[in-house]
Amino acid sequence: MDADVDVDAEVVLPCLNEAEALPWVLSRIPSGWRALVVDNGSTDGSADIARALGARVVHEPRRGFGAACHAGLTAATADVVCFCDCDASLDPALLVPFVREVRAGGADLVLGRRRPYGRGAWPAHARAGNLALARLLRRRTGLRLHDLGPLRAARREPLLALGLTDRRSGYPLQMVVRAADAGWRITEHDVPYRPRTGASKVTGTWRGTWQAVRDMSRVLNELPVREGAER
């Protein structure tokens, strides 16, 4: 988990009732980085646990993955901002090479392509929904991306300049599409994706997956087709 001592990086962790997962997730934050837990209305004491473990806690009363992520982005102060789920399905330590790539100028946005590791890590219906959306994303942007996963890193000021407006499940997709439209260099790297701790609010249920697909499809329909993109 060693990180460059001169790196100014912050990890935004959207959180809704993740008391079980928080100790492990926060223990995996690279040395010298800062954890920003965005409490999205937890009732299990998640905010208190995060604060006791040294994380900065921001409260976002408006429910929605995008609302929590954007509240974290606007509250962050680091040069490079990372995003990671707070359910222990992804290891924040995997962000170290992402941040190095951004700081070295190799990419403007680095994404993690989830690779299931362990039984039940990624339900079939959730994987199918993600696959369909990734195909639409490739057609929309021309980028050879395979996943819309939450593990990612970019510089804070350019991210804010994208003017992201979605506050639901479409937020990660809107970030990628607007970054592509702005001419960003976007790269993708494999990361292990493990079974989450606790109950899933989105991908663990058909209803949650359908809502996420609908939110992301709406984002694709709202944005104009990029000139020269694959059709």
C-alpha cells in the first residue's frame, strides 16, 4: 500500500450503511492519502465508525450514488481525486498505479475494469447490464472500454470542469462520456472484484440493476453523439 510521499490524493467513498466493511476499506487507503467518506443517510453508525478510524466525513442527505460521489468531489481538496466503493468489493490500494499514471501524464482518467474474484462477486444480471451499457458506451464514444466500474482516478479541477449533473446511478457513465467529449485520454486496467460485505443496494438485486441501467441509458440519450465516434 506504499504510495509516493509527495502525492496529494484523496479517495472518495460513497457510503450507505457500510459499518461492516469500513474498517477493512479504510485500512487499505494508501499511506499519506486521505479518505473522504460521504455518508448518504446511513442508519448503522457508519459515519461515526469512519470518523473514529480517521476518515473525513461529509454528509449528503440527498440519496443517490451520484449525489454522494459529487458531494465528495466538491468537498475534496487534493490534486488527484479517486473514487472507490465502500463495500469491500474493491481494494483502494489498487489506486496507487492509477494515480501515478495520472500524475505522470499518461492518462487524464484511469478506470478499473472489474474481474470477478470469488463466487458471487458479480451477479449474472448485473454483469449482463454492465456489458450492454459498455457496448453502448463504445458506440457513443469510440473508446475501447469494457466496464463502468467505480474504481477511478483523475485530477480534481478538470473533473469539476466537466459539469457533471447526474446524481443517481448514471454519474460514473456521465463522467466517462463527458471526459471523452472533452478529449481526455482514458485508460482501463484490470482489477479484482470480490464479493461485497453486507447487502447490496444496487447490483445485488434485479430492481437495483434495472434502475442503474435505466439511469445510465438516460445519460447516453441526453448527450450528443461525439463526432467521429464508432456507430
